Amino acid sequence: MYNILVGGAAGQGIDTTVANLEVLLKKAGYYVFTIRDFMSRVRGGHNFCMIRFGNEMITSHSNQVDGMIALDDDTVELHKKNLKEDGFILCDTKLSTTDAKAIKLNMNGMAKELGNFRVSGSIAIGAILKLFGIGMDHVEETMKTLVKEAYLDMNLKAVKLGFDSVETRYSISNGNFKDWMVISGSKSLALGAIAAGVNFYSAYPMSPSTAIMEYLASKSVEADFVVEQAEDEIAAINMAIGASYAGARAMTGTSGGGFCLKVEALGLSGIAEIPLVAVDVQRPGPATGLPTRTEQSDLKFVISAAQGEFPRMVIALKNHKDAFYQTIRAFDIAEKYQIPVILLSDQYLGDSTATVEPFDLSNIKVSEPSKGEYQEGEYLRYQLTESGISPRLIPGKSRNFVSADSDEHDERGFITESADVRNQMMDKRMKKLDLLRKELLEPEFLGEVNCEILLIGWGSTYGPIAEAVHTLNKAEPGKYGALSFGDVYPLPTKVLKEKASKAKQIINIEQNATGQLKDLIREQTGILCTSSILKYDGRQISGEEIVERVRKGGQK
């Protein structure tokens, strides 16, 4: 497999070039995995993307670069240390670099002759295709889907100019991924919400969660649901709770700083037993932190967010495919148990794109939302039941009076300060956890069944850990295994206890400074990790980094 870096300043067309190139590579049959690293600014600075592609599935990015498209001198200086010995630097003749690996083309001059300087990106794409021995057969058909008709001929000529300007250096056989799709984690999550029958989405724009709202808004008319850009985070979650109370399938999304503002209303969802799906696309904190970077530092926060105690579920999304199916499941669980379900994503997963097999809806069963049938006699919204789940009617759809309150209440939904009723209601709500634990998905096990060294991670570290375990076992067969958690609260413990009891070492891998999953595991099971590999500089750990640090024994 190969890895191409495209770098330059914000505003130089990096995203367009990368988006077009990854689709062209996928259409040629290759599996594509792309990460995006960008600064929190509209113009200037240094941004880059890395497109890793090959004829087999890829689960992680790589920091080792086969070639780069450098749009400015900073890209060369910052990344040439990661360029492989036989790598290349494709750049315009205006760049000052004298590096022997540079392939200088007058891309800006050629683009000017074609009548639009913006097509220089298409010239670079043509050169990349030729350098890697990829033909032009599929280019016209694919470009028709990517470029407006008025600019199609110009861009096709640009690709051909770039293609004819270089000689082939590499050769890679085609894969079988032509009919798969390239999709970002955030778009996959949004599609999962649509498949689950979302009726209402409310949010305030906050990186890196905004992509969810943008995509849902683009499909809202076609799929017949409402997207509301709220005036702030507090309004956004309260709108979603109100919509859910009225019978809609509702979701709200944000990042960590926005989730901070939502926590009181999260408690309202808990005590009023109103279904809610809330998304936290994590970024480094505290406060503004690093707005466009990645981290896994909100786990403990969302598990305990809002004062008091109430049942909730927290699901960490592991990859692009998982984001789709787990979002559907989140809506189902929220509706079934009348609780808030929190989806944890992060910038790495949300903004990266990967090749994914078309989603299969044939086995997806989405529970029907409450239809609000009339009940004879007095309706008890918070009726005490063996399961803890009370019958839910929808105001306006039922002739019954439907009460809800943020104060403690009795079975009717009327405010109370009775000590006995308080105990009854708390016990009723918390009973839901007993049923919920029966639905938990155990962490996915990777590697050798009887491993000596067990790696543990959650969420988006899944891909890097999977690659690391494969690499480590090739060098030392039978020694390494891993558990990757998706359901993190309540914590599934069966497989964890089984694997931990046999391992000589347990190495925790997380994108935070304290090892939050490690602490949760110790709290829930008493199992201690022997060491941790932690990364919290805002950049995602790669499979290669994990291999290197595992061989060094992790860090205490």
C-alpha cells in the first residue's frame, strides 16, 4: 500500500484535490483511508491530508510517506523527514526546494493556459495517477460526478496534462473496492440517524461536530425531517428533548465544550425519561483547547455529566462502518428504555474518510416509536413497573393527559417531596440498567486467542490497534491480542475478565493523559493495567506508533 501527503496553506484547494483524488483511486479499485490535519483558521497556516491506498483493507493512517503534493515550501520542510527513501515531492516550479526528490512541474503555468488557476489540483492528480501506474480509463466517468459540467472539459485536460508530464515509478495491482463508497465518519453517523428514522436534529455549530449538521441539513428535505441550527448549545438540547417529548425521534450533536453546556438538560432527559440521542465529537480541552484536533478525553465526563444519578448509555464509535450501525442502535435503545444515549466520536474519526462496503439494511430492525394510543382509566406516565420502563404516550396524539417534570414526581408526573416516592422513583429508573446490561456488546477481540500481551482500547483507536496487533504477531506469532470497546457505559466485563485472567501484560492505549478507560476498568472490575500508551498532543496515534511503543514496554 502507498501513502500520499497533500499539504499547503488553508485556501489553496487542498480539500478539493484530496476529495477528487480519493474518489478516483477508489474508482480504480483501491481501498482508500484519508486523514485530515488542519489548523483553526480560514486562510494561511499549514494544513495537510494523507491518503493511504492499496488493494487490501486499511484500518489506520501511516506517518511514512511515499510521495507528497506540496503546495508551499512549508509542506516540504515539515514533512520531508517522513518521506521514504524512494519517495517524491511533486510541486510547482515556483517552490524554492532543491531537494533531489522533487518533481517540479509548471502546474500554475499550465493551469493559467487552460484558463483557470484552480485546475492546478487536477494537474497534480493526473501526475499522481501516472506515477503510481494507474490508467486514465475511469477518469472521465468519475470526474463527471465530481466537477460541474461547465468546468468538466477544462479539468479533464488538466488531468491529462499532469498524466503526460511524468513517468511511472510504482506498480500496484487493482483491488476489488470499486463499488464500495468513500465516506467520512460524521457522514456515516448522519446516515445512521436517517436510517433510524430521525425526525429532528438540533445543534449549534462547533468543530468538529458541524459536519453532522451540514450533511443532515443537505438531506432534510429529501428525507423529510427537521434540522434546526439553534442559537446556543443549551437551546439545541432542550429543543431535541422537546421534540422527543412530542413524539419525534430526536438527536443533538456537539463537541466537548458544547456538551458542557448541555449537561443540565441531559439530566432533564434522565429524570423525565424522555428518549434522546446526543453526539459528542471529541476534541482536546479544556476550554477551547485545540478546536480542530483529536482526543479521547471526554469519557469520564459524559458518563457522569449532570448532577444526580440516572441511567444512560455511552457508545464509542470505532470506525466508519460502526458509526452507521451504532447510531441506529442508539436510537433504538433510547426509545426502548426512555433514556439518553451518548455517542462518542472524535475529530479523527469524524473528519477522516474510508472505503466502506455499502450499508446493509436488510437485517436492521428499528423499533417503532410510541404511537400514543389511548389508555382507559387514569394514565400513569411514571407507573412503577418490574422493568422500570413505564408506558409512554405522546401528548396531542393521545386523549390522555401526559405530564413531565424536572422535579421529582409521583407516578402521575406530579411534583412530590415524599421520601418514599423519591426512593420508589429512583429505584424504578435505575432498574433499567439491569435490562440494559443484557444488551451490551462485548468488546471486539483481535489477534491471538491465547495471547500473552493484551492491548486494550476504545473508540477510534480500533483501527490503529488492529494494524498494530497484526504487525506485532507477524514478528512474534501468537503473542499479542487486543480488546476494543464500543459499549463503554455500562461497561461489559465478561470477555474482559476472561482475557485479562490469561494475559501476562495488559497495555492500555488511549488518546488522553490519564487513561480514563483504564480507571473505569479498575473501578468496575478491579483489573489493573500493567502499563499505558497515551497520546494527547491532538494527533491520532498510528498503528506504527503503537508497535514502537509496545516494544518499548509502554509507559507507566
